[in-house]
Amino acid sequence: MELMEHEKKERLSREQAAQRLRELADQLARHNEVSFVREGKTLSVKVPDQVELKLEVEVGEESEIEIELSW
């Protein structure tokens, strides 16, 4: 299978970022897949019942929280 990547970076308010995370969580819980729009087309990725969750927090001059799901 050919590797397909989708990356989107944008500046949001904290509340908007929380809403995006809720939407992603809802897709995982309800539909067993996540969907993204890329070049005007909707791409759906099936997600199995069991996944690995990685949570990374970095605090410094520039802080970040990184959430990764893999299977």
C-alpha cells in the first residue's frame, strides 16, 4: 500500500482546538473511522477496535502536546 499523509497546521483558539479534538474523538467512537478533506475530496481511514495511544508533553520556551494513535 502506498503511503498517504495528510498534514494541516493552523492557529486556533484553545476552545476551537478542544472542539476539533472532540470531533475526532466522536468519529473514532461512533464510526470506527476518521475522515479528512484533502484537495476537495473526503478521505476516510478505518480504525480498528484496538489502537496504541502515545501522549507526549514538552514544556519549555515552546511547549507542545502530541497525541499519536497507531495500529
